[in-house]
Amino acid sequence: MKPKRPVIARELPSPSRRQFLRLSGGCAGLLSTSLVSSIINLKMTNAAYAAAGDTSGYKALVCVFLLGGNDSWNMLVPYESGEYNDYAGIRRDLALRRSSLLPITDTQTGRRFGVHPRMNEIRNLYNRGNSPLAFVTNVGSLIEPTDKQGFVSGRNLPVSLFSHSDEQRHWQTSLPQSAGQETGWAGRMADILTDSVNDDPAVGMNIALNSLNVFQTGRRVLPYVVGADGAIPSNYYKGSGIANSILTKISDRLLTDAYANEFEGAYALAHREAIDLSEEYDRATRGATVRTAFPRTDLGAQLRQVARAIAARGALGHRRQTFFVSMGGWDHHDELLNAQAAMLPELSQALAAFYEATVELGVDQDVVTFTASDFGRTLSSNGNGSDHAWGGNQIIMGGSVVGGRLYGDYPETLRAGSELDVGRGRLIPTTSVDEYNAELALWFGVQNNRDLDEILPNIRNFDFPRGIANGPLGALV
């Protein structure tokens, strides 16, 4: 048995084509139903899947977090004339012209919607034959199903609703009752799966672009942070020039010395490990070729690096990977229309390029990309923008996604005062973040048993099926 590598900077010491259930009946339906089938084509039967999970082959989850709270009611707009009129009535100066929208149809219901006019690439993926793209609608953080009465009474609601930092943590931890949760659902998932799906790689399975995040932080496993250009070593180490060469030699000597002081020794070991990991990551990805052209934007550069890490999965020793990329600047209290006209094309183009890269690499069936954001926005205008709200719409993309569909429950009306409106068009979510995440975790190979409960502690509050007999999946092709 080969010896385990040091775990500093990698682990903490141990102490079918099925439907993503369309919730019917508004709040009344929400209180008695949950997502009981999948938007992911798992290609296996319910019993086999629920009993053992599927950890064979390769799979990756890519979270694209839109920091600040994307106004997704202008990303995906009602198109039927009566529904559009309700939308325009409450949005007023924020409403997009119906004639400017890119029409799409929910292939299951025939209901028509409009995609933001600057998101051509997303509309084209949605409309493509055997579509790899879908929308998950009116999704948000919940501890349990709720309605207006529950909201007014404050019964078992997420803490600090409508707060950026808290709602970002809710999405990433799937524990919205906690303001101090230190592990994320992808981190807890890696704690459970990493030993069985990856062969003790030096670089862990959770890879983050540019910064640490709670989403990928587990009790044992930490995210490994890289930049859009690759690993992030010390800025001088093995750099060009005489000064950097001298500093590199000094560092190598200092980091191999024995230290009597425990803190100095731990710091040296951690620094040595960070340098070694950056070199290993760079070695693995150096030969990874991705020919797909990505847009010259920050998000495009991040997703191109994700594609390179996927191409290098064999060299990295990964059969499972998660990635966290982010795009900031979505807090549009002002100049919403102009800001989204500039930012949504960047999102659309980068996502489309990334999907084409997965096709190029032959892993489009094995990679699922999904968006998340702090919260939806108020439907009503504050005069030139929208404010913090609750439920919103998200994009999910990949060859295994049953696309051309809207999943969840897009409200029948966005009219002010509807049964979901708790004020100013703040909509109560009809799909919980937990249900969204559960579908992703199950596809990734998590068993629908205590493992899923550990990753998503609130999932059974939504009548999410337990065990083999009542698993969430039917027979899939």
C-alpha cells in the first residue's frame, strides 16, 4: 500500500430523460409535493441507482455563481400575451419590449417564454436538437416549503433573507437556518466520495477559480485554488530573471531545513506543499489542449481553465471533479437594463463556449454546468433598478441534461399581489435550493440514503424520497 501524501492545502485532518417535477397548484401544491424525478439522464434504473449510486466513469459539476443577485426575471420572461402584460405591468420601466425577446417554448407544456435579447447563444442551445440546456425556475433558499402565511409569521424561514452574504452562504451550504455554517454541500459531498472515486491525487477534486469558497469546503477536503492562467505559486518562485532565481534557491533551502519551532516548521511545510501542488497542477495541465475559442472576458478565461483541468483529469488522477467559478457585479439597484445588456452576453457567450469545449473533449455527457446567484430581484422597480428579493431562475447545461424545458414552477402570473408575492414582487420560491442540489448530487454518484441526508440535511423536509423503494428516479434510457 503506497504511503499517503501530506494533506496540507488538500485535506484537513480527520476529527431517461425524466422530468424535474413541475410543481403544480402554486403554494398548495408546494406544501405536498417535491422534485421526484430528474432533469439528468442517468441511464440506469431507480433501484440500482438508489442502492449504490453510480461512481463509475468520469463526471464533473461546474458551478457558475453570479455574485450580487442576478435579476433573472429579465433573463427569462413570460411571452404569452396575457402573462407578458402582467410582467410589464409590475416591471414598468424595467420591462423588456416583447418584440425584443428571443422566443422559446417549453417542449413539455407548449408554454412560451422569452430569453433576454442579448443571450442568443443560450437561446440557440435551448432550441438545438437534443437540447443540452434547460432553465430551473423560481428556485431559492428554503428550510421547508412555505407560503405567505408562513412568511408573515416568520415560521422556520432562512436567516437574514435578502442579505447578500447570508444568501450566498445559503446557496453554497444548503443550510439556510445557519449564519455560521463552515462547510458547503460540494465539500461534504467530496468528504464522502473522494476516497472511492479518486486515487489519492495530490490536487483535490474540488477546484476553485481565483478564490476560496464555502461551497467546496468540507470537513476533510478543501478547494484547490487556481487562476485563469493556471496554478498560483509564489510570484517569484521559478520566475524569470536573476533575482527570482536567487529567491527560488533560497526558498528551496529554507523549506527543507529542520525547524525546532513547531509553528515555523508547519509554515515551511505548508509553503512547500503549496509550491509542490502548483507545480503538479501545471505539469498535469501543461499538455492539455483545448482548441475551442473562448470569449476574451474574465468568465471566458475562467471557464477555459476549467476545460483545461477537465482535459487533464487523467494526469490529475480525477474521476470526479467539481469547479467553482464566479462573475460579480449583479447587484443592479441602478441602471439595470444597461448593466444586463452588457453582462448577460458575457455569461451567454462563455457558457456556450464551455459547452462546445466539453463536446470537443468528448465529455459533454459527463459535465453538468449550473448557475446560482444570491437571490432573485424585486419585480417592481425602485426607479431605475431592482432590489433584493428571493426566488429566481437558473440555467443548467450539459449533454446529460434533458433540455428544451423549464423545470420547477414558473409562476402563472407575475402580477403584484399574487399568492407568491410577499411585497414588491418578492416571490416565494416554489423549488428549493436543496431540491436543485439533490438532483445534481444524485447524478454525481451520491447515494439516496444517509449520504444525501448528510450533504443536504433539509432535503427530507421536501418529501424527497427515501432509500430504494421510493427513490427519485424511474427507469431511464
